Amino acid sequence: MGARHMTLDEHCNLVGRLMVNLQSLEFALRAFLQSLPSARPIGMPHGTDFYSFPAGTELPENEITSYDTLAVLIRKFNTEMVTRGEPAIDVTIVDVRDALAHGRVSASTPDGTLRLIKFSKPDKQNRVRVVFNEQMTQTWLKDQIRRVHEAILTVHKLIPE
């Protein structure tokens, strides 16, 4: 007997947990990078609630407000970890995040397991490559949640209180 298919609610719950973990990882990386002596000045008085600014407000660029992608943030973090002799974060987490953001989710049959597939940008001959292709099983989703959570813990322990 094969594995039981997840319900839509179970699938949504696991994908949501994964997305929240990815967002938490990004913020933890930003907080860590802002704590480094080489960080750009925050440019706001200490204690400023940056959540209170309405859309359209202009703020100074710093490690929290920068447009750096998750890949850039992980690369910056990993560079710092090399200098400290500490473990790096697995940059392939970015592949999962990018596939969730830019991939396609579907199943080959109405009752089949959902699959996440992402294609490259087209080349000069208008051909694309499959760059990500995973079945979104309960096991796979839980493994990704665990990987990202472990990365969050790696970063969080280095953020000064």
C-alpha cells in the first residue's frame, strides 16, 4: 500500500510553515548582518519602530532595508562564517525559496502528489531548462522546514542580544 496523499489543508499548512521559516531566516540574516561592525549605519534613532512607517515612506538603506536577495544575504553570512571558522548555511535553501516563488505547482493526475517545477529563463533559441523538480510530499516539505529551521538557529545564536 502506497503512502497516503496529504489533504489540501495539510499541504497548505506545511507550505505555509516553510514560507514563514524562509521569511524568518531572511530577517535573522539581516539582523545578524546589521550587528556586524562593517554594517551600514541604521540611520534611524535607536528604538524606532520601522513597522509603523506607511507605504511610500523613504528610509535610509541599511542591512534591514536593503534590496539584497536571500542568496546575497546567505553569501554575506557565509563569508563572515569563514572568517570565524563557523559552519556556513546551505545556499541550496535559496533554490527551494526561488522554486516556491517562481515555480509551477501541479500534479500529472487529479489525485496525484503535487510537484513543484521551475524553469530557467529562455536562452537565445527560446529553450528553457528544468532547474527544479520535486514532489511536494509530506516528507519533502518537512525536510525543507527542518533545513530552514536549522539555518535560523545557526544565525540566531550569533545575533547579539
